[in-house]
Amino acid sequence: MAVVRQLWRSAIGLLSVIVRHFGSAARCALTRRSDEAAEHVRFAFQALHDDLAALAAMRHQGVLPSQRDVDRILIVKLDRVGDMVNTTPVFDALRERYPKAQLDLVGHPAVLPLLDGDPRIQERFQYRSALYHGGRLRPPGLSAWRLMRRLWHVRYPLVVYLRGSFPFLPLAARSRFVAAKFVSGEPLIRRYLKPLGLSDDAGDPLPEPILYVARASRDRVLAKYPNWAAGPSVVIHAMSTAVGKQWPLERFAWVADQIVAQGQGRVLFLAAPAERDKIARLHALCRQAHDFETQFSLPEVVAAIAHARVFIGNDSGLAHIAAAVKTREVVVWGAANLEMARPAAKLDRCTLLYRDVACRAGCPEVRCVGPNYLKCLLDIAETEVLEAALNQLRSAWNREKSS
């Protein structure tokens, strides 16, 4: 009876979410805001999918199979760079619980290179999901169904479902299936460990994410920038795909100029190839000589951040990479939920500049709808970021001298 009540409450909540988002999508469409309309439709489908995943996982009630019954495990994680970084503690937990099992992973093709050289994952499968990566919402293509057929025939003893898509749900019919459940404000790593019966208590300390730096990637970075052999001082990622996370470019340029002017070393600005226009603008804004890079592969980005003394950036996947390679960082935090999405770095290695403005509660996701547009970001001054960066540089230098 309790299960029926739980299912009924879940169904009512899901219907409310779907009606709200489709209503918002219709209003956006009528005012020709097609991108916002698509986002609302996407959120509605995500909510439907997540409830179906939770329903599929109820069949096993979160009980994991014994070690002797598991020789291969499938992890499904389809979303972005920062989310994949925060999945790595799950790899370690599964390796500890099932030391003889092979770990396979399904992920977005743009994100999977993050794990190049990672000995924890044996086989990686590519899958593009429009639920999480933008673009047009469309049904799965032929290649997706081929992958589903392949995974179906493997018959995994355990599927750890952290963020998937509708075609993966039938795997619950022939595998032990445990799924993460979204809880607003809950730290990502805690959410991902809960299906394994770990970190149920909010007071439990969370493990830090770990990324492996591929030696070949490190060598390519140093071959391109040989003057960094002694260690570049600062890597800056001044870009964000979300307006609610984008600190002004001119402020990043000022901070970089001050670091160089004060003799703290060189600065490297990192960006994706699609962000060349922003890099060109940064180049024009800067008054000192810096390096600007848009051609690094994702493993090379990891290597460059790992080689830096300090990383500076917006709330982005690269801030999570810095946490996972133990590079000190300064993060300018915008509209996202801090407790849920902050980098999982020790406090002495990560300075988060954050404004707890009253209007945060009314903003959906990372889109600002408050009366003072982007106040949470724009109230953070260049001098604050510079001071935090210099403090982290001094700490890094002192640690290097004492080691």
C-alpha cells in the first residue's frame, strides 16, 4: 500500500512538472522564443524519463548483487563534462566492491575522451542524447538501436544508471538495475553514490573525483608550450555556454594582465574551437602578452590544467576538472545551486566567489529572471578574483618549496 501511495504521489508530481513546462513552452513559442520553448520541452521529457528510471529501479529495491555474481558492469552517464568528472568516485566504489568485474561506460562522444588512459574503464560506448546536449529533440537513430541491441545481448549482471535516455530503460528487464534520483540541492557525488548504498547520510564526507592525466597529452601540451616546462602559473577558462554563469570577459582580461604585471608568470586562456570569437575579443581586451588556445583536445585540456599552479574560471566543467587533478582554483559562481554543483575540491584548494542574493530562489536553472539582472555574478569584482588568485599562487609556491 505504501508503494502505491508513493507511485501515486510521484505520478501527480510528474504530471504537474510536465504541464508546467509544456505550458511555459507554449508561451515561449507564441512570443517566438524558440530556444527557451525547446528547453522547457526538454525539461519535461527529462522529468518523465527520470521517473520511469526510478520506477524501473524499484523492481530491485536498490539491492546490489553479490560479488560472485558480477563479472561485468555497465555505467550509463550521458550528460556533460562536469557531471562525468563527478562520476569518477562511482568507478572507485565499484572497483572496490567488485574488484574482478569489468567496468563499461556509455557516454556522450564529446565527453568520453575525458577518460583517456583511465585504467578503471575497460570499454566505452558512444551515445548522443538530445535530452542533455541541446539540438533538436528527435527519436534515436539506427546507430543508437544497434548499440541497444549490443548492450541487450551482453546481459550485464548490474547496470548503474546515473543519467540515461529512454532506449536504455528496457535493460532493467534483464539486468539488476540501480538508478540515481534527482534531489534538488543534493551534491552530485552523493546523488551518484546513493544507488550503490553509499553516502546516504548528508553528514558523510564525500570522496573527491580523480582524473588520470595521459602522458601523451601532457607531452603534446609541453611540446606546444615548451616555456612552461617549469610549470605555467595560471590557466583561465573565461567562457560559459550559459549566460547565467558568464562573468564579463573584460574582467577576466584585467585579472590576467595584473597577474603578469605582478610577475606571477604566464597566463593561458583556454577555449573550445567554437569560441574563437570570444578568444579574439579577449585578445583585444588584454594589455599584456598571454597565450590563447582553442585547439586542445579534452585530454590535453586536462593535462594543461593539471600542469598549472592555479585555475581561474566560471562555474563550468573545467572547474570540476581542476578539482579532479588537484589544481588550486578560483571559481566565479553565478546562478547555479552552489551545494549541488560546486567542484568537489578541498576548501583550501578552491576559492569560490559567491553572492547569496535574495532573488536566487526565483531563477529557473541558471537563467536569471531577477529584478537586478545577473547581480549574483556582476557584484563579484575583479579585485576579489585577483586577490584570491594571488593567495592560491602563494599557497602553491609555498607547498612546492616545502616538498
